[in-house]
Amino acid sequence: MRRACMYAAFALALGGSLAAQSQPAEFHAPATDDAGVRMQTKPAPAAPAYQADVEARIADALARARGENRRVLIQWGSNSDKASQALIQTMTKNSGVAYTLLYEYEVVRADITGSERAAASYKADLKAGGIPYFTVLDADRKVLANQPAAPFKAQGEGAAAYDGRRLNDFLMKLQAPYLNADPLFRSALARAKKEQKMLFLWFSAPW
């Protein structure tokens, strides 16, 4: 368990507020027609799995990756491509892959239409490798891997279309190294003593 023994140390000022007061959520009455009869509303359509606004989403993913010590996985594909859709099913339904992605990666699914310049900037050769295709970045935007998904192909359809074990091995090999919390703790403790503050220890685990 990657973060089972990790903890973060924070200096908490004496007399400081522990938490901001939460505000009550604004109430919205259900929509009604002129006769006061409640109207049936349709749910908003789901966003496509692969989207073209890739650079803004990568920037957001990198910011989260820096804070959480994770990698960014760009998944290049197309909403009209059967293999691209099958890969999503494998990644969400295979327990090993889903677990690794949840705790070790920020995933950005990029539609190849409209993302050609972004793909070129990360040296993702989608024409030669075909889609779906992976690019793995560290939190500083360095490219760690460009990998077609074809080598992970298995016999089957839907969630069984890709070999979950091989795919998970690939992801785990590139995950961010474990952090050593001891230097962080010692540094925070020294700063708390110097600034006459209390030290708040936060222990966490991914379950």
C-alpha cells in the first residue's frame, strides 16, 4: 500500500481557526409549469469520453499531480473508435488497473481530432503507433513514456479487450517513487518550534 505509511506534517498557528464555517447550500425549487405542476427535466447529456481541450486539462492534471505525487496519463483516442472505447472499459472495470489509476495517476483522455499539436509537443507518434495511445508525464511535464495500447491487446470484447495485468504492470512501473516523510516531519517540527506553533500530523492511507 503506497501511502499506508506516509504522513504529512503541517504547522498550525496557535489560536488559528481549524476550519472555516460552512455555508448552507442554496435551495432551488423544482421547476413547474404555469399551472404549478412539476415539470419533468431531462438529465444533461454525458460529456464525451475523449475531448479536444487537452492542454487546459493537462495543466490542471499536472497541478494535481504535483500536490499528490502522481503521474499524468494522457490517453489519446477517439469517441468513434471501438478500440478506444474498449480500453476505457478495461481501465474502469479491471480492479488492478482501476486501483493504480485512482491512486497513482491523473488521467486525461484526449480526442485526436483537434489535439494534433498537443500530441506533437509530447512526441506522441499517433500515426505510427495508432490509437488508443498513452503518454505518461511526470509532475514537471517531462515525458516518461509514449506507448501504443496495441501491445496490451487481448482476445475479447469490451472490458476483456485488453490484458489488465500487462497494462497494470506498465502503469506501476512508471508510477512516482514513494516519498520519505521523515525529512518533511523533521523540517516541520523544527519550524514549529522556531515559530512557536503547534504541529498537526496527518496520517493517511488509500482505503
